[in-house]
Amino acid sequence: MNQKNGRGRMGNRWNSSKGNLHFSTLIKPKNRIKFWPQLSFISALAVKSSLSHYLIAKDDNIKFKWPNDIFIDNKKISGILIETTSDQKAVVVGIGINLINNPDIKNKYWKSINFLDYFGIKIIPEEISQLLLNEIMNFIKIWYVKGFPYIKNLWIKDALFLNEEMCSVDLKQNIKGTFIGLGELGQIIIQDKNNETTQLSTGTLLPTKLMK
């Protein structure tokens, strides 16, 4: 299958060609709608767990970039899109994973990568899609039982740019400070030089070291 009109976060285009994974599933969470953005972090954990299934060695180089990307060695391999249905009764979780090839990302901050080139392992989309669905359901059960603080702690262990200085690039108000953690709903927490914190639920933040 070759997806031609994939959509990423904030209307960005997601290219997913034949042999890669373009996955969507409908979820009706038990938790209140205000907590549904937490599914982005649940899905990220599920992606890492699914990819790790194919690895013999440690998966320490698979990391999360807030709010919904998975990176390997600072190169993007997967993206997640969470959308509420028009009747606000369910959530569509969309996930793309570069399994055998990857697009040329048109920005100067990072590139993309695919699983085959990096690990030398070919994954069949139909196979990992079932594994991924099982992992999503598993982490949703954990979410219900242990709450988001537990999910958040799992995610933060593999967070890219944690404790590094970040700068917003697409917000009206310029935000600059250290990425120190996640808020109750998954907001990124930025602490400025005066030790004042700001929580953001949207926007693109980049480490200032990449912007020099």
C-alpha cells in the first residue's frame, strides 16, 4: 500500500511509501476527553516497544521528541497524529513508521531514517501493525490502572533534549528555556532563566544548540 495524502501534526504532510507502515486505529477511551492528548505518549511507548521486539541488543537509541515523534540517533523514524472524531466520542490514532525507506525531510535541523537501513532488519507492515495494536492496548490498560504519571515517567526516560535549552519556532510569543518535564496532560514544561515555568500544549520547540 502506498499512502499519498498522509497528514502529520499541524497540517504537515507525512509521506509514507510502499513498504512502510501507515497505521490508524479508533479508540474510545474511558477517561474524560481532556485527558485524551495523553494517548500521544501512550502511542509513542507502543511504537518503541513494537520496534524493540525486532532487536536483540538494547534499544537505548530509540528516543521520543515532544510531542509525538520517535527518533533514532537524532533522526526521525516515526510520527504520531491524535485526532478526536467530529462527534467527540472517540480518538483516531495515526502512526507512520519508516520501515524500509524514508523521505528527505526539508529542514536543516535533522534528517529521517528507516529501520532497514539502520538495523539491517526488514519488517513486514502487516506483521508490525498487529504487534503495534496489541502494544497500544497494553499501554492503555496501564494508563487506566496506574494513571498518566506512570506513563509520563516511562516516556521521560527516553525524552530527547530533556534538560536542554529549547526555543519556540512557530509561536507568536517567543519561548526560550530549559525542557524540565511534562505537565498533567502532556504539556512540555519550559523553565526560563528566572526559574519561571511555562507549559505548552502545541508548537514546535528546538534545542538552541541546533539553531546556531
